[in-house]
Amino acid sequence: MSVRHELLEAILTPGVFDKPYPDLEAKQLEAARELFAVRKDQIGLLRRRAEDAGIAEISSTKDLVPLLFAHTAYKSYPQSFVDQGRWDRMLQWMQTLSVDRTDNVDVEGVRDVDDWIHRLREAGHMVLATSGSSGKCSFLNHTRGDSAMKRRHASVAVGWPFVRGNKDRACFFLGPSEGPNSAIEASQNNAANFGRPGDIHFLTDEPLLMSEISRAAALRTRMAEGTVTPDEIEAFEAEARAKAARMNTALNAMTELILARRHEPIYLTGMWAQHMMIIERARKLGIPDGDFNPQAVVSAGGGVKGVALPPDYKEQVARFYGNVIRPTAYGMTEMAQMMPRCEHMRYHRAPGLIWLLLDASGERLLSAEDGPNGVVEGRFGFLDLLYEGRWGGLITGDKVTIDFASECPCGRPGPTILDTITRFAQSGDDHIGCAGTIDSYIRSSITQ
Amino acid sequence: MNIQANPPPLPVPHVVKGEAIYGVEQNYGRFATPALDLNAMVWPRNEPAPARDIPVAEIIDVLVAVGERLTKDPDGSLAEALERSVKTNPLPRDVLERSYASLGRIFNRRLMEFQVEQELGGADVIDGWREVTTTSGRLARIRAFPTRLVHIIAGNAPGVAAQSVIRGALTKCVNLFKLPSNDLFSATAILRALSAVAKDHPVARSFSAAYWRGGDASVESKLFRPQFFDKIVAWGGESTIRGALKYVGPGFELVAFDPKTSISMIGREAFASEEALDNVASRAAFDATLMNQQACTSSRFQFIEGSVADVDRYCARLQAKLGEQRPTASATPIPLPSNVRDELDGLRAFEDEYRVFGGYEGRGLVVRSDAPVDFYPDNKIVNVVCVADLRDAVRHVSVATQTVGVFPAKRRVELRDALCSAGAQRVVALGLAQPEGGLPHDGFYPLHRFVRWVTDEGDRD
């Protein structure tokens, strides 16, 4: 077995997060060396980056730094290819970021981006998509095997160190059951790991459609060009309102179900605003705070941008569910092996995940010597060794603090990431210039 | 242990009604300012603007003296501001040096007289009451009356601060400048020169400048009120404009120098000869690299008619010229942001449709394509877009398009109405993107918008 596979298989070792892994740093370096040696000939963009940086092999973790992709690499295709339905071109683009050949995908008669993703998935490319605020979607390829490995990782990491999935809970996911998005994939994994078959509930079986996002983007482009009529904007917004109303109805129905079963050890995940709606209903029914089964698993998250929430929404949600199990993890679409948080509010990593803490500019690798007592703040980067379908190296926009100490205050092995994760803003200050993009302000806003 | 020592924060002075204030009570990390004294920075409505009755001619004399002082810099305070700007402004040193060296020339007597003449229709209407007779025979007098302005100025070119001082002074308004973090020193250096040449002069007392973090509600919700200011003059940045909009209402008006993008349009006449092509590429490179392509007037997209082979010849020449040093551009390489590099790497998969000229070292880069790229070309990057006819490019023009440089002149005349209908505000000959004073800016006359147009109607006495 290669060193890389040895590290990935370690997730199945009982107590993988609890005990130090012998000689981990050297083994991670060796695994990165192995992986790069294979991938550089398979992934076009990685080869280009390696050539530009003059890196023929990985001899120290520093060599990985110029090989980390930013999230923008996964949306570097021209939007006009999507708008004009040039799916063969999109496959050609996807190839530069993929290990497996994408020319096995039949794009004949593809109607929209969801169709295209569906065809890719049929051909074994388990594409995940994300939608940025720009309206342009990222597409990340991985293999069916990668999907299975992610589920396996989740079976150990999700709930750690408080609870482990045992396929015996009623599960409530306040989102769609289907769709090429990492949050839905995570729900599906958690459903498989925690859910009692037949007792797994999603808010809707209406799949998440990426074409809705690209339609909104196309509408914005036409708004900028000045070719949209008021009726077209109204039709688009009416559709969005109708969908919001359907989701609202579904949430009301699910709320009744959740509240009825609150004394059972249910598994519940939703967004902050959704939890606030559940609380509102519970108050009307006279259900007091803290009336949930203490073995219930509840998590909340999601963006709160553009949602009207009281300033103390987190506290309200915490009080309402009371003393339930609240596992938390740090991860992102680009990462397969997300990092669970311990009782001491620190994030721990699996052996198959290499952390690369960088300076703010993302150019220099930081180490324990770069901060007082080995506690160092920087930009988070990583190489996820799991992926067979693409390169797992990424530089993020997250500002994290890593404690390089070999032991976490919880007594388990370090290093750990502190619970202080924020975003690196484009610039810390208020730089003002008179030049700008034709951004949303001219297109005016449309509801999505 | 290797702890990186942070340099001490740079002191940023404030100016309160003409008087420079020094202090470092408020620490922002890279720099520090005096404590903000909001009471000192507002002008109550019941107090007349100090410069209201000073003749424009006298104000121009003062401003000319400011320009002379900035050019001579006898006490080295401009040089000191330059050194500090070099540390905080993203522009390279040589561009800043040349901008600072030319600051004084902006305070040009003929130019300021031209501004008053063009934008207000003469000094008489701001110095006093201009009488007219209406169609019914009523006697009326019109005056351009000073207002109270809070300016959110842009920091991408020191000239913005100079132009804002000139406009604020010529209109006799009272002015508070909110300093941008990318140019913390130019405005105060100019105001210190103003106080030096005209100590306690009403014009000097009409200006304050301070830094607070843009959007800081604890400051802005108190200041941005009709009790204290009549208009907010907001430059750039969607977030600035949106931030200002929160406070705009009756009695507190927005004058927006919106964020803008500028473009070029090049007709097939450019390929008439090698000489012509070279000349066109030089002009286009000049327009693209204005303030190192950080200005709203800097060209970013260039639409061109021609065969792919011809357009590629143009792109190669343009790319070579983007890296040259000019008065408004530096030859110093600008590192390519990683997101732009990702976009370019993505496009390289389609070399037939997207050809990239130049490397990633930041000396200028051109992308040739059939449709505009999705990213924002910045830091000496130009997207050259092939079109069959320049008229096809008009659909890419909107109210966010400021300057359109066109070659040759005949095509400019043909296209200008269509461009302006689509929203463009300024159509110029290719190579003339650098603006001059006294002409409309972003579709309006700034001096005209700064003042309040008031009337006095009825018989003289």
C-alpha cells in the first residue's frame, strides 16, 4: 500500500482523531510527493503551475505552495459557453482540471447546465457545483470512488467527538434531497450514516437546479445590455416568489413534524433563518425552550446575508434547542475530509489532510516559528490527499489561527485550528477608486 | 522565536477648518489618526459659509498660490506626504512621484477660469445675483449659492484630491473630505499648503479632512444628516455609493461619481499601414495605462474590426507598449492577482478563441477574444474583442461606461450618438482618455451640481 493510501485508510482506525499518528509529517510529505508525481501528468492546470514554478517533484511542503489552486480556478470557463450551450467546450475546460478523460460524456441534445451535470455524472464524473454571488458557478469534478470515500470520512468525522452515526435516527434536513451541491451531498451522507431507513425527511424533493442560477446570471447580463423588459423581470421574480412560497409551505409542514418528535433523539440540520421560523411556530404552540431530547443532534449554519434576523439569533437558537448535541466542523466544497471540532472548540484533522498555513499574500509557508508559542495566524491552504478525480490542493480566503502544539487542550494530538475563522477581506481598508465593474448596481437587483 | 515586528503605524494628520491636527489616538494598524472631533467638523446651517462673499477672482489667486507652493514645496511637506503615500498607496513610487510633481499644475489660473465659465456660466452668478427677466416680465435674480459638502474622495489618483479642493473652493462651499485608505496624505498636504499661503483665509477655513473607516455607522450616522451637510459627493466603489444611499433623503442629496469602466473602439482603418497600426497601438496603450489602469478613464476592453491575423498583430504591439513607462504609468511590473491568473489559465484551454499575449510577470497582458472576458481587466490587462462592425460593440456600453476612445475620427462622429444613447458619457479620439477640467464629468458639470441654484424674484427695491 502506498503511503498516501495508508494515511487515507487510517480514518478507519478506532480513535483516529484521539491518538497521535506516528511520524505523520514525514508521511504526509511522502504521500504528497507520490500524489504529485502521478497527477502532474494527468491534470493540465497542475502541470502548467508546476512548470511555471519550476517544480518537478515535491521535496518539501514548501513546494506545494505554488501548486495550490484558488477557488476561482474552478470557474475559469467563459460564461458565454454556458449561455450559448457550448457544452463540448465546457467539457474541454473541465478536462484541464480533471484526472479522468471527459470525452466519454455525451453532450448531444443537452438542454441546460443541469442536463450537462447529469450527463457528466452518468459518465462517472461526480461534479459538484457552487454558486458565487457573481452568479457564475464553479464546477468541481471527482470520481464515484471519491464520493464513497467522502461518505466514509463523514461517517467518522461528523458528530465527533460526541456521537457517531448508527443508522437509527429520524433525520430532518431543511433543504433539497437532490442536487449537485456539497451541502446536499453532505446531507445525503449524514442521512446514510445517521438515518433510520424510511425515517429520513428532506424539505423538498424538488432538486436544486444550477440552471436557475445561470438563468439569473444571463438575465443580469441582458439587464446590463438593456434588452430586458419589465415583464421579463417580473416573470422571473414571480417564479422566485412562487418557489419561496412552496418552500415556506414545506417548512411549515416539516416544523410540525419536528416539533411533534422533539422528545426523540432526532438529527436536524437547517439554516439559521429556518431555525428561527421553527422557534416562532414553537412559541405559538407554547413549547418552552430546552424541550428537546438531549441526545438529539442539531446543527445550524448557512449564510445570513439578506435575511432579517434578530441580533441574538444564535443565542435564541441555542436556548431553544437547549442541551442537545451540536457537532460542528470546518470544511468547504473543495475539501473532502472536513475537520470536526472538539469540546475545546478546536478543529482537528484526519491524517490524509495536509495543512498549509500561508502568509496573507498566500506566497510563504508559515510554521510554528512564525507566531508566539507556536500559535500562528495566516491564510488557510491544504492538500486533501483523498481525491482521485482532481487535484486536492487549494488556497482559501479564510484567515485561521493554527496552534502547532503537539497536544490540544482537549488532550488529543495537535496541531489544531482555533475557533476564530474569518475571511480575508479583499483589502482590510476602505480603498476607494473611481474605476469599477458594471456591477449589480447598474443592473439593479433581482430576487433569486 | 522569530516574531515579525510590525512597523509603527504611520501618523495621518487631519485638517479641521484649515488647521492641521496631529495625533495618533486612533490606531488603525498600518496607520493612526488624531481622535475624531465630530463637533469641530460640521458647519451649522445658521452660520454662513465663510467664503460666500469672497470674489471668485480672489479665490483663484489663492488657489494659484497653492499650486505654486505645491510645486516649490518650501518646507518639504509635500515630499513628506509623498514618502508616506508610497508606503500606503498601491500605486508604484514612480507614478506617485510624477503625480505629486504635477499636482501644482492642476491649480492653473486659465483652467480654473475656464471651469467657472463652462460649468457655471461665469463668475458673476456665484459672486452675486445675476438678473434675468422672465417671459411674463418678472424680474428675477439667480445665484449659485454655496452648500455644505461631505466628500467621499477616491484614492486611486492624487489628482482627485486636488480637483476636489479646486471644485469645493470655486463654489465657496464648506467641505469635509473623508480620506480613503489608499490615499491618506494627498488631500491634507494640499490643504496644509492652502493654509500656509492663506492662513485663516475664509477659503482655508472652508476645508476639513479626516479619516474614519468607510461605512462606520458610529461616525456616518451622526454626520450624514441634512442638519450638517447638504450633499454627499461620493466617488467610486459600489460599497461607497450604497453606503451613502442609506443616508440620502430630502435635504441630503447624493452627487455620485459612480464607478466607471472605459473602453476603446478601433476601426479597420488602423491596419492601413504599419505606421498607422503602431500609432493606434501607442494611443490605445496610453489610454489603457492611465494611472497604471487604476482610473475610471483607463481603457480595459478594446473592440476592434479586422481579421484574426490582423487583430493578433495589433495585440502583440499593444502588449509590448503596455509595459512602457509614461507620465501616468510605471514600467514596474504589477504582480498578477491569483484570481486573474486562474481565469487566464482557464482560457488557455481554448487557444483558438482566447489568445493570451504576454506573460504573468505583470508587464502588460492582452487577451484576444470574440466576446468580452468575464473578469475585470485590471493592472495593465486589456481584453481586445474582435467585432465585425464597431456598431456591434455598442451593446456592451451602459451607464457604467465612462470614456470611449474611438479611432479614427470619422468613426467617432458616426458612433457617438449610439454610444451616448446606450449610456456612455464621454467619447474621445483614441489617445485622449486623460480628462481635462471644465468639461462635464460623468454626465454632469460638477460645479453646477455642487452649488444650490437660488432665486430672488421681484422688483429691485
